[in-house]
Amino acid sequence: MPLRPVVAIAVGLLAACQPNSTRPPITPMPEAAATEIRLPPQEATRSLAAALEADSLPPARVRIRDAYIETAWLDSATGQPTGRRPIGTGVVKIRAWADPGRPGNSLLIIETLYRPLADPSLPERELEHQVPPDHPTALKVVRILEAMLKRYGGPPRVEEKPVVPAAPSEE
């Protein structure tokens, strides 16, 4: 095979990949709120960003192509961006991902974070913790996810077949 077609194929494959994502190289906290809705990731990202904005949690970054949303540090009482030092549950940050689920569906994952302390010797991500489930911002996030699930629908229900016991054999 001549070199020119091999180079063309390699360039085509590289162009098809999108290694330049604006998502941070982190995974959501295991305790993050999540649900699956019937929208593709980019549409789910648009809808979630609008829902956060409407509920006084304005996103600072919305990356439709990468299906990622992040707020600035917010005052948890008002939901507005704050210049206060992000220490304690009075100042929170929200990060959201819309990952592909079943065909045509997205898994929405939203973490609501705070920092219990400042420690310059640790990476920022290691200082972040999920707020308690009864925190006002966490409750707001759960309501947003419930409203989106109600509006767009969730995963298809798996119908369970009744288990019929086998008839005793007569031997």
C-alpha cells in the first residue's frame, strides 16, 4: 500500500476524534444526584442549563458539545455568584454531566459541592465534598432532576414476568 493513502486514513481517523474536550478530567462524586431522561446529551445539557438558570442557580460554563455544565461558587442562600471564600456549606458549586444512556437517552449527573476547609497542600478536587442530602441547594437540584424526569420521561420500564413455580412432578 502506498504511503499517501495510509497518511490520508490516519489524518481522517484523527479528525474524527475530538480529544480536545472542555470537560474537566474528573469523574462525578459517587453521592451526586443522577437520573436518566429521554433526551440526547446535547439537548439534555441545554434543558438542564435552562432549568438551573430558572431556579436561581446560574451556570457560569455551559459546554453543549461536551455535555457539561458548571457554576461559579454560589451563595447557597441566594444562588447568586459570590466572591466569598468557598469554605463551608454556605458557598457551593454545581457541576453537571449529561452522559449517553440508552439510545436517545442521557444520564444526568449533578454534584453539589462545598469545601470544608482550605489546604493549599492538596489539589482543589480533593478539598471538594458533596453537600449533605438535606442541604437547600441539594434539595433544589433534586427537584430540578425530578421535574426534568417528569417532563421528558425516563428509561423504559422493564416489565417483570411473574415467576410461576413448576408443578410438582408425580413420580
